[in-house]
Amino acid sequence: MAMALDGGAGGISYVLLPESSAAGYRALSPQSFIGTRPEGYAEAFGGSDPVLNMLGLAAINAICQHVMRTTGNTPGAATDSVGLMQIEDGDCVGMVGLFPPLLKYMHNSGAELVIVEKNPLLVDSYPKLQVTLDPAQLGRCNKVLCTSTTLLNDTLDDVLRHCTAAEHISVLGPTAGYYPDPLFARGVHVLGGRLVKDGMLLLQLIEQRQRWGAATQKLCFQASDYIFWDAQP
């Protein structure tokens, strides 16, 4: 899901919808959204309809990124979000959702990797990797990388409950385009996602089935130097 606002901001929301939501997703008419306001879609986020949640988070991202654009504050465009985990020998790294970019950081390291997935088919699909369906396995991990999709499939709270031993928690992915205050308040250390530089270009690239990197850039918030909204002057 991608949304563009008048003024250039945009928001991305990415999740594998259940088959029961396929008809509702296909019934969406892009033309019907023209001229509407994103707040109404954002308010529907957190309900029981996966399609409305997907639309709602795209709207939340677009609104947040409109504020980032108008304030000139786009943090961490050159920051390597995964690299901030500083994986070392002896670490036990939890990966919530198979996140291929992390695998290169694990190559030739002495760290243990534990992958937590919802899809049971992946357990047998990657026999050389330690894949489990049990989020309680995160309790022995000192570093955790969590896909931002967990906010959409309503598993993030459960994941964080099992990360009490983690000294570093990152939430990463293109869906993470919002302000990090709620996650940092829950103990997350890094939020890394995508900032939409040109919302209309993003829509065009998606329509043309082209890579949309030209319309976006990296976005990275770090709790260590972040000023919460309720603490800002």
C-alpha cells in the first residue's frame, strides 16, 4: 500500500494479507481516495480489518513524513540501521521475520542466529537456519532485529514481551516510516525505515512495476539521541 499527499509526502505499508482479505484489497479504488484527508484512514488503524490497518498505517506514515518534510527533520539518511546492532562473536541474535539483509552481517561471525517466524512452511524451507515458531526463544537473545510488519500483523507486543534480556532491539522495514516515540518508550533502540521523497513518483514507479528507490531514502531514528515529542520545546 502506498499513499501520496498533496505537497509531496508519502507513506508505505507492506504486509502479506490473509487470503480472507484478498477481495477487500482488490476492491479498493485508487481514484476514490483523491481529495480525501489521511486522518480518517489513520483513525481506523488498530481495528480487526487487515486492509483498513494497512491503509491506516500508510496514512500514519504519510502524515508523519509530511511533518518531517515541513520541519526539515529527516534523521539518519546515511545511517546503516542494521549495522547499529554491532553484531559480535558470542552474541545471540533474534530475527523476527526472515530478514535477508541481516544474513550478510552474520557471515563468518561467531554469533548465534535465531529466526522467529509465523509461517510454519519456513521452518522446513531453511534447514540450515535455526527457524522457530516460538517467540519465547527471543528470551535468550541479547540482540533482536524485528521486521516492522509486526506492527501490522499485531504481533509486536508479544515480541517485545519476550525481549527482556535484549540489550539492543531494532525495528526495521519499509513500513517503519513513522515517529518512534511509542516504540522507544517500550525499550526499542533503533527504528529504521523509508522516507518518501516524492509521493507521486512513488505511485508512478509502483504502477510501472519499477523499483521505487528513486522516490525514497533511508530513515533511521536512534533512541540514544532522540527527543520525544512531549519533551520538545
